[in-house]
Amino acid sequence: MRAWKFGDDINTDVITPGRYTVTTDKKRLGEIAFIEYRPEFAKEVQEGDVIVAGYNFGCGSSREHSPVAIKAAGVSAVVAKSFARIFFRNAINIGLPLFVCDDTEKIDDGDTVEIYFKTGEIRDKTNGAVLEVKPLPRFMQKIVDCGGLVEFLRGDGYDNV
């Protein structure tokens, strides 16, 4: 998995500029993720890549388009020092796993990383760093495993938490 490095305070307008939020088409949203901030992102991101960021990722408006765009672009997880609360819940609700990590500066843009979701460990294959992340609480992990809150509620989510 390639790491895509971002800094602090990446807001929802950076992820999905307002003029693009007239659609709910997931494919289209994936194509415009970070279109003005990092125009190459949507063209170059590969299925399974990871976003690594600093503090306050997803701040700004409560638009649900932003986590949908990230997931639709192929990103398998976002690792940051902290997340805006509404972005965090929106991401979990659509099945995009998020992890809080205090040491994201140890990963550089383009590094190859592996995330061990259950144990809460990230291994940077490029520089050898091993980072700890806070695993999601069990009920949130179940929502992510089901593919989001809607699928969790349609299935046996409540019975297996």
C-alpha cells in the first residue's frame, strides 16, 4: 500500500470542493478527491493505498461526500494524529476505517506501508518504522467490516457486537 502524505487541518473543502458536491455518484466523487489540492491523487491512487495525515483531518463542513470520495478513490484507510468528530463518524458510517496515530511524521509520501487492522500496527516497509495505532472499538470495527452502518443494520450487526 502506498502512503499518501497530507499535513494538518485537511478540511472537507480540500477533499471535495463544494462545487463538486452536487453529485452523490460514488465513482464521480472518487474522481474528484483532492482535485484542487493534489490533482494527481485521483489519477494515481491505487486500490488499497492509505492516507497518512497530521492533526484535525476532515475538519470543516459535515459533508458526507468527503469520506465517500476517499473510499471511492480506492483508499483502504486513513491514519492521522486526530480527526474532526463529524468526519470520523461519517467515515465509519460508510465503512472507511480510520486510525489515530501519534507518529505519522515517521511515514513519508510514497512509502510502502502495511496496516494490521486487528492489532493496531503499521509497518513502513520503506524505512522500517513500526507505529502503533489505536484500533477501532469493537462495535465500530464491526460497522466497518460490514461495509458501513446501513449494511450493519441490514445484517446481524447488533447480534455480534
